[in-house]
Amino acid sequence: MTKITIRRFDRNVVQALTNRGFPEPLARALAARHVTSPSDLDYEFKEMLSPWDLKNCKEAGEAIADAIWKQKNIVIIGDYDCDGATAVSVGILGLQALGAFNVSYLIPDRDKDGYGLSPQLVDRAAAAGAEFIITVDNGISSVAAVEHAKALGIETVVTDHHLPGDEIPDTLVVNPNQRGDTFPSKSLAGVGVIFYVLIAVRSALRAKGAYPNGKQPNLQHLIDLVALGTVADVVPLDRNNRTLVSKGLDSIRAGKMQPGVSALLSVAGKNAHRICANDLGYILGPRINAAGRLDSINKGVECLTSYDYNTALFYAKELDQINAERRNREVSMQSDAILSLQTISVDDSNSIVLKGDDWHAGIIGLVASRIKEQTYRPVIAFAPSEENGEHVLKGSGRSIPGIHLRDALDRVSKLKPGLILKFGGHAMAAGLTIRKDAFDEFKELFARAVKELSDPEMFERNIVTDGELRASDFNIELVEAIRKHVWGQAFPEPLFANQFKVLSQRVLKDQHLKLSLEVDGREIQAIWFRHKRELPPTVRLAYKLDINDFRGRQSVQLIIEGMEDEFEDWTA
């Protein structure tokens, strides 16, 4: 069952914001997100949290500065998603700007190497002449790999943002989530962490006398990549992250961006001057991620680090083609997954565990996410893979609020040690590997773990909105006012809800429902993506505001997010 509720807000704050020129619906939304004055929305670089509050950041900066000073061969080890690719790119471009001549990168292959720095990857770095390894967006669990690097005489610095396990590498670790770190923001993405470290590197080089004329490299030219990786990794947009994203968007809108970002916008048909945070997450991010899922994330890094626009455009076109293939495969796999739901009673299940014999391991996370949206249950999707010559199942999971996915997997690992070969993640997403013959037992124990960690009310979908709009509120000015702000995880874009009369409805491309709605005598167009079922004549819908630009004519369009009291037919 789905219910629609309204966020609580302080009416005095709403009045104060409207007195300062904010449209009343936007003022309501901001007040509900604990914005109390316009100054809370001042996103300037001076508002950034200090790098000196980030544990080991100063020391890591000094170690890397020393490596640059001595012109050591530096190898950056990244991850195969957009956060990892942008973190590698920021690392390369930043270190080069700071004077590193010998800097390269290695990113593990999703299927052959698995995630993160491993002893095998250290060997490859050593073969490439590495004297200093920097991890970005990974490394917090690479205890054995760091020890192996030490044995080979290679220095290491780990920069990461993932939750640590019981043991962390014996080296300089920069991670806001490590024990003993008092950094106020625990939500930096991997790209944000390396950006902070680069600031410390520059400071250490300045102390060494690297900039005698007082002119130091300006690292702000990397902020577009920091914004892209931060939004694409769906980390909570606390004020510090909103500052990073806002400055990145400002830079892109002003035409000050990497050639790779410009090229990606071009192939996607997006206007850089009108870009918003959603475009980073839903337009650019997927094109980078697709390379890591189906091909090589190196193509994403080469695009983002290209100094020449034509070279960047070459890679951007490749990324666009790979993303189109990803979409086609995802649709096919999702259809298979929905068919699989026919064999179970979703309403009587507290979790969904699926597998496909021909599913691609790089796309199972997307499938898990889609099925989670439809069923409102924690979902893990598995695909066949091979690891060290052994046939295994690689899984990717997505959860719902209140059920911590990594904790559930940890509980399974304690219920049956050895059942899960390896796992990692956080509250809402996780990855794991199990033996091919362990699927049924894992499915049973995962359901048990979720049951122990949940309450029945957690499985009732609650769409929290910012209340109703009046007919007069459906205007371009309100949409533009909303788009000026930075929205994302933990600072969600305003979501409204109204009772509508359905005037007409039709399915587009056998996937999406196109609607003509009426509220208080006003007709409004709407679309409900990935929803095909017919709506009743009168409905209460939750929606976001958008602009439909058709042949130069703009009109308000609603993006439907849910319907109250909706009982899903999982097999429709």
C-alpha cells in the first residue's frame, strides 16, 4: 500500500522566506529541509569545511607533495563507477597541475579483478614502475594489498569514503568515515575526498617553496568533475556537498568546464547554460557508469582528462553508444525479473532475491534498483561470473529506508560463515559474491536476516511530499525558481501532491504513461515513467515539476512519482 504524507515545516520560516522573494511552495520545501534563511543557501568556496579537520589529510598531502617533489612515479588506483572515474580524473589533472610529471592510473576490471586495490593490482602497478600508490574511492578494506605494496617498497595513501570494516590498512588513510575522524561531513564522495587531499598537497608544496612568486595552481578548475562524481554517487547532499555541487554547476553554466564534460553534454543534447544537478545524475553520470558496466571505465577517464575537445568528443560518442547498449540490456533483464516475480508472493515476502543465467553482472544493480522501486522490498539480483577460475554468482543489492543492507549481509555471514565469499556496501546499496550452488541457501538466510532487522510497517511505502499546489502555482516561474537550487540525496527536489481528474491517458513506447490531468479547472500534462497501468478517473498523485520544451514553446509538465493507495500488480 502507498500513502502520501506532507513534510512538517515551520510556518514562520516560510513567511520569512516568502518575504525575501521566494515563491511560497519553494519556501515550504526549503523550510521542511531546515533552511531558515537565504544565507543557508550561500554556496561559496569559503563555506567549504576545512581540509585540516579531515583526519590524516594534512599528513597525506605532505606525503604526496614529497613524492611530487622527488618526481616519483605515482599510480592512482580507482574504481569502475562515475565517482571512481571522476576521482581518478581529478587526481590526474590535479597532480599534473601541481607539478607531477610521472602520474598514471589503474582501474580494476569489474569481472576479472573485482573491486578495489588488490595484491594483484599492486603487482601490475609495480610492473608499470610505481613508487607511490594513491587509491581513490576505494582502499579502506585493502589491508593485504597495502602490506604487499610495502613489501615491494611502494608507498601508499588511501583516500576513500566507504564504511570501514574491523581492520583498515596500515598506512595514511583519508576517509571521513574512519574511526576517530571528527570531520563534520561524513558524506563526501570519493571524488570529494581526493579534492580535499589535493588542497593539502598544494599547501605542503607551498611550504616547500614550490611557488616562490606566490602564484599557486588554482584547483577550482576541477570543481565540475567534483560535482559530477558527487551527484552521480548519490551521496547525501549536506551543506558541504551542496557547496561543491553548486560551484561545479556554476562553473559549467559559465562555460568553464573540462572538454570531456562539454563533449558529454554535446552528445546528450544538453545546454550547458541550463544544466541542473539532475542532469549530472541522470544524463552525464549514466554515460560514464555504462563504460564501467559493459566496457572499460578507462574510456570515461580518457574522456574526462582530455585536454583537447575533439579527443574528448571521440570518447564521449563511444560512451553514448555504450550507454544505449546498457539501456537495451537493462530493459531485457528487467522484463526477465518481472516475470520471475510471478513465482513469489511479493506482499508476503520481506525481501526479493533474483538471478538470471544470462544477466550481465554490470547491470544487476540497475535491475535491483528498478525492482526495489516496484516492490518496495530490499532486492538482490545475481548474475553468473567467474573468479579465480571458479564459477560464482555476483550480486548487487538495493534496500529501502530502515533496513540496512550491509548489516543484513553481515548477519547472513555470521549465520553461515563462508556462505558469502565477500561483500561490502552501506545502508542502501551493497555488492557481494557467493558460490553458484549457494543461491537457495542465501535467499533463505537473507530473508531471515531482513526479518530480524525490520518491522512490518517498514514495508509500507510512504511518499513524503511538500503539500499541494494551487492551480495558479503551475507556472514556468516556479519551475525555474526550483531549478536554480541544488537538490539530491537527503536534500530532495520538491515533491508535491494533488487530487487530479484524469482527462486522458495513453502508453508511450510500451513503457511510459502519458497523462492529461485537471486540477481546479486547469488542464496539465504529465508523464509517469516506467508505468503502464491505467489510472482510475480520479487519483491523488505525487509529482515533481518540469518544463516541456517543444519546438521552442515551453509549458509546465508533471513527472509522476507515485499514486496514493496504489496496489501493484507485480506481473503486469
